[in-house]
Amino acid sequence: MEEIRCIGCGSILQSEDKNKAGFVPKAKLEEVSGEVVCRRCFRLKNYNEVMPLHITADHYRDIISEIGNEDALVVKIIDIFDIEGSIIPQIAKLTNHNDMILVANKIDLLPKSIKEGKLKHHLMKIAADHNLKPKEIILMSAKKNKNLDQIMNIISEYADKRNIYIVGATNVGKSTFVNALLKAYAGSKQDVITVSSNAGTTLDLIQIPFGDQWIIDTPGIINENQLTHYIGPETLKAVTPKKEIKPKGFQLDSGQTLFIGGLARIDYIHGLKASFVCYLSEFLSVHRTKLENAEHLFETSLGNVLKPPFTEEERLTLVPHIFKINRANKMDIVLPGLGFIMYNGIGTIVVHTPEHVIPYVREALI
């Protein structure tokens, strides 16, 4: 039988194993005509029912390396809330240094007062630090279609009849971006590719005709440093911002603690009174307390004062990371998968995050 792929996730359709990617009932597979989605994509799209299937890092590298076998344009999508975690520096080598456009998605979630020029300059520096040399850097909201025309003009200019590959980590918005392009410029009336907040929706290459070219959506590689891979669906909804973030500011003296729900904790160990401004989902509670009370509060108030998580079963072990900040510049404390906290001061901070989730400090994004 001719190889047929799911239009939603790119998996080869099969009827032998319902627990593997691409499963459809045998009767449906035999009567296939036109575009078909596998059972997993159908249930994900219609019922938000998730069957966790992830590609391995080796399989991801094999898939992405195929791009290096042709002269193509690579559109690299990153998440503005986890820039370093979603940039994937090995992309340039895997794609044989094909021309690249770097697109920072989810700009609609940042405050409207942000200076886009400063943000682009910040992104240029991060890209250079990771040995990436994009032809252009563009800010975008795939969900709100912000700057879609600008991106399309740049893609058209650089693609020049070459195929266009959309690459990036999981949950950066690749499939949402492709669907937006198809609706705006190819006459699609509805989403072609399955979109979900759960990691690993796209499992293989999805080729879509686009004029004389192909737009090819690729699987996202899982960034194991992101908190989102260690929490349940309800907590995932709570940590995922849905609208423009309203910063929450706190003045902390040394010897005070900020809890980000029960998922992270910031201890201000040493320093003058300073400002901590939180850029986080509107559904996350932030609680300030004395450092001496922090352990007791965590043990007794998880799922109540400190939420998410919402149940004791979702409790995550928090591991401390020490940062000594000796510069007077504003700095961001980045909590991968949660957001960031801008700190304006000089001092010693201990950041507690779940195991495998490593926080880091950078120059302030805003």
C-alpha cells in the first residue's frame, strides 16, 4: 500500500498498533481519500485528549539533518519567554548552515510598552553567543497574526523558490505559525496542522504545497530543562499565559522569600532592599514571606496558598541554585517554562526550582 501520512502530525498512517503514532482503524485506512488525520490527532483536536508520544533526540537529529541535503530556507521559531531554552544552537550545523530567519514568537504576551528595538538587539546578541547567523530577526505573534505580513515578505525575498522549513523546540508555536500562513496566503479555511499546548504534537515532517514551493513543518525537540515537561495538564494550563502579562512588583529586604506558586522559590539572602518584578502567567499566585518561614509554608500550604500545583501528588522537589549578582544593571532571573523575574540590585539570591529545571540569569529583557 502507498505510504500515507497524517496531515496533523506527519506520522505514517498504520492500523497495526493503536499505541503507536499514526494509528487509524483498518477500515478507515482502506477507504482513505484526501487528507486524513490519525486517531491521536483527531482526539487531541476534538477532545483535547492527549496520548503522549515523543520522538527521541537521535530521531529528531535524523529528521532535521535531511534539511541539509538541499538548498532551503530555514525559519527558526523561538519562544520569547524561554529564549535560551528554545534557541537550539545545533540547528545551524544540522541544517548544513542553510539560510536562516529567526522568528521570536509570543510577543503579544509581553507588555505593550516594550521597546522592540532593544529586544531585537538582545536577540542578536543571544544568537551570536550560540553561533547562529540569521539573515533577519523578526518579532511575531502567530496567535494574533502580528507582523505576519512582514514575515511573509521576508520569507518570499529569501526563499526565492526554495522550500521553507519551520524548525524549533516543542511548544514555541511552529504549527500555529504554519496554520496562520496557510490561512492568510493559501486560502485555508481551518487549521491544517494539529495544534496543542502539549509537547510532541508534530512527530515527523509535514509537507504542505505553497505556490511553487513547499512549507515543511518539523517536529519540535523537547527541551528537558523546561518545567512544562514535569507537570500535569491542569498545572500546565495555569503556567501558560493567555494574554498580555501584567508585571507584579515586590520590594524585598534580605531575609525574605518569593514563592512562585509551589513550583519555584526565590530567597533574597543578601543585599539592600530591592525590586523584584514578576513576568508570569496571570494564573500563577506569587506569595512573599520571611525566609525563616519558607520551609514550613512549603510543607503546609502547597495547593492552598501556594498553587499550582493543585494536589499533593503533583509536588515537585525543589533544588537550590545560588546566584551572586555583582552588577548594578537590571537582570532577569529566568525560570524555564514559567517566565522571568527582573531584579534591580546587587546581592546574593538562591533560586529553588524542580530537579532538571536549571534557572539562569541574563541582562534584563525589558
